[in-house]
Amino acid sequence: MAHDSQNPPPLTTREARGRVPGDSIQLAFGFWPGQGSPVVALHGLTASYLNFIGVAESLAGRLPLLSLDLRGRGDSDKPAGPYGFVQHAKDVAAAMRSFALGPSILVGHSMGAFIAAAVAHQFPELVSALLLVDGGYVPDRGSGVAPDVAVNAALLERVTQLRETYPSRQAYVALWRAKPHMSGMDWNPWMQAFFEYEVAGDGPVKPKAYEAGVVADLSEGMRPDEIIARLRSLRVPVILMRAGHGFLPGQPPLFPDERLAEIRALVPHIEDRRFPADTHYTIMLGPSGASAVATALLHLSARVSP
């Protein structure tokens, strides 16, 4: 993946796609070439490798980026089980070894941040730094609200959509384009590509994410002791990026300032970066958010490069 100064990496307008062995399954991936520290990107609950298309294009070859479809998502295999952060970490480690990657920067968005921490905990030899984007710690659900009720309320729309059929890929994209999740952001080619890839079929289409796997992974958020133990074990540089809004504009953020203090108690060396204008979604697929994630990755690369 590395390129010397005399042979700069090719600039691509479209990533290389393929499949790579995970832990007894095959994972789909997208790879954008570059020079310097390798980056391995891990998406959220029902997303795909294209969650990082904006970040990869913002890097513009300054770092190589390998983005995976996690098991049960995108074009990766969808076994009946097992799922959970420990299993996803095994898949990621197997894929990294298939690519002969040494210590790499792991960036995870939402659920992907929990998995990135799990990889660092289970396979520390594979991780040089972590970038956690609006994820990685149990978010503030509000007092007096049962955890399962709060999670279901926040993610009900996404889980419900996995059961539905849509007239066409264009209709599915139009549905999302009209939603308030992207409010205040100009629709861009990254969003278009992301939502087009989310569904499968030539006529009527259905989301690719496997509902049973999604539900199994949701239950992992109910295990705070394991999440805390992983964070306590981190010894590599860590940056946390926080969106100023929740899933929708105007919603409270998933990681308010008071929750940051709890995270600092577990990871004292963590660096915090807050982006007040972004939502949980636009911090990845909006131009300012994607550029900020790319900048943070370059910062980590400069810290860990020999």
C-alpha cells in the first residue's frame, strides 16, 4: 500500500472493489490507494463501506483507505450468526491479515467505533491509532428511560426499513433525499452513491443489511462493562469526533459534554473534537464532516509514522 515520493499513488475516481476473507466468511470491500499509514474504516449499524467515500476522496491519495462491509451488511456474506463486536473484530483482523497490513489507523463511525475499540483490545498488534466518530461509548439515553426503549426509539426507522420493499433504487434514494436527516446539507454524489448501494435488486429493491444481524449487534450496546473494559485497555493515540446534533438536526447530541468526562476517565489521553453544525449522518457524508475526518486521520498518521 505504501508509495515512495518518486512514485506517488494513482488518483482514482472510483475505488477498487472486491472480496476478502473474514473469519470463515467473505467480506466485500472498497479500497482507495495512497501513501503513508494504512487506514481501515468500519461503518455503522446498517451502513456499508461507502459510508467512507467522502473521507477517502477528501484524503485524495494522501493515505490508503480500506473500507469494509461488515458481516451481514452490503455485499458481504450474511450468515445466521454469530454477530456482535467480538465477532466483527475477528473478521476485521482476518481481512487485515489477508491484505498483509501491519499496525493501521482504525476509524469507526457509530457502531464501527465500538468495533474499532474491540479490534484494538483483541488484536493490539494490528492497531496504531483510533479515530472514533460519534461512537465507541454507550450514548446518553436520558434519565428514566429504559435502554431497550431508547435504542429502539432512536433506530426504529432504520430497523423497520430493513423489512420493506421499495419500487426502485431511485425511489429509495428519493425517500432519503427528502428526509430531515440531511437537512441543511446540499445533496452530493457521496450521499447518492451511499444510498444507491444500500439496496439490492433490479426492479423492486430491498435493503441489503441482514435484520437478524442488526438486532444481534444492537444488543451489544446493552453490555457497558465490556465496552468500558475495551476503552480502559487502549494505549494507542485516540481521537473522538462528536457531532453537535443527534440523528436529526436539533436533536441532542449522542455525545454531550458531560458524557465526554466519563470517556476521559476511561481514556485519559483521548483527544476531543466537536463539530456543532453536523448530525450523526452528515459528519461522515457532508463535505465539512468528511474533510474533518480526513484531517484527523492525517494528524494521527503524522503521530504514528516513524
